[in-house]
Amino acid sequence: YGYNSWQLDLTPYIRYGEDNQLAIRIDNPNYSSRWYPGAGIYRNVWLIKTHPIHIGQWGTYITTSEVSSASAMVDLEISVNNDSKSVVEVTIETEIFELDSLGVKGEKSINRFSDSVISLNPGERDKTKLTTEINNPKLWGPKPTQTPNLYQAVTTLKQDNKVVDRYETSFGIRDLQFNPDEGVLVNGEIIELKGVNQHHDLGALGAAFNRRAAERQLEKVALWMDW
């Protein structure tokens, strides 16, 4: 239905040192969805500028294994792109920070992954996998019985000891189990899943996302379901 994220590389079309005009044509054909999908641009569009050597779009992937209140193993996969015309050697450094309830990152890191050095040929994309252990992790869990604690991994790419890219990845640590007798367990607690068949549009307000309108929808649903 066209709701997936995607990207285009504009590099070959840029006229460096000159004025450039970026034009977007919207096509909303008949029967493009099972319901009214909206028209125009109704989600965020980002123009991203990177160094030729950079972490790929959606280029980090974090999983947590062997989770307990005492420790957790954090696995990080990083995808690095070399869009330059030279063979390069880059150093990958990643630190882990705690986020507070407002999503603000702490001043000091609480852990880090071992540094990794990789070599990339021109046009090559490569992945590296790293693992570290966090002692006494603050677990993520759904309210109201648990707290959705979050961490942030900050990955830095360096070439010749110079920072060429930095990428931030927020994540939570939790133990998730699916049991045929008890259902879904998060950190050992049975969690009853509740939800609705919520379409993305906002009625008379249109299809462009409006945060407050979406919050109001959920507030009304919560009152109706007596959550």
C-alpha cells in the first residue's frame, strides 16, 4: 500500500557548486488502497547528507539475549557503506548511554562495545557484529506494572582518527516469551495484549500525521475499554 519507508540516492543528480531544485510529483491513482489512503505527502520526508563513508540507512540492528535482572548480552550489527572511490580503513566505536523518562541521554556512557577496524573497497558495503554485557540492566517493560526503560547506542565512524559519521540507536532490554498456556510474558510477567484495528487517517483532519490527534484517539479508546 505504499506505507513502507524507502529512500533514493540523489548523489548522481546533484550539480555541485550550483543551485539545485528538488521537485516531488505525487501520484494517487484510483483503487490504490482498500480505503481512503489520503493524498499528497502525509508523512515526514528527510533530506540526509552524509560523508561518502557512513553507516547505512537503518544501518544498525540491536538484539538482547540471555536477559535477566543480573545481566544482559547486547548484540549489535552495523552496516557501513563506502561510497568513495578509494579503499578505506575505518574504526567503529560504540558507547551505550542510559535515557531518562523524557528520552534525554545521560552525560556519561555506562558501557561500550570493543572497537572494530574494517577495510572497505570502493562502493563496498560491509557488516560487523559486536557483543557486550550490561550488568544489572534496567529492563524495558509495559506500563503500568513495569517501566519502559531505554538505552541508546552511539556509534562513531573514524577514518584517520577523524570522525566521519555518528549514528544513534535507541533500544530496550527485555525478556520476551510466548507460552501456549500462559500467553505473552514480558520479563516473566503475563501481559494481556489489547489493541484496535486503527487506520492511519484522522477523519476530517486528513491523512497527514497529527500527534495530538493520534493521542486523543488512543485516549478515547482507553476510556471506552476501561484500560
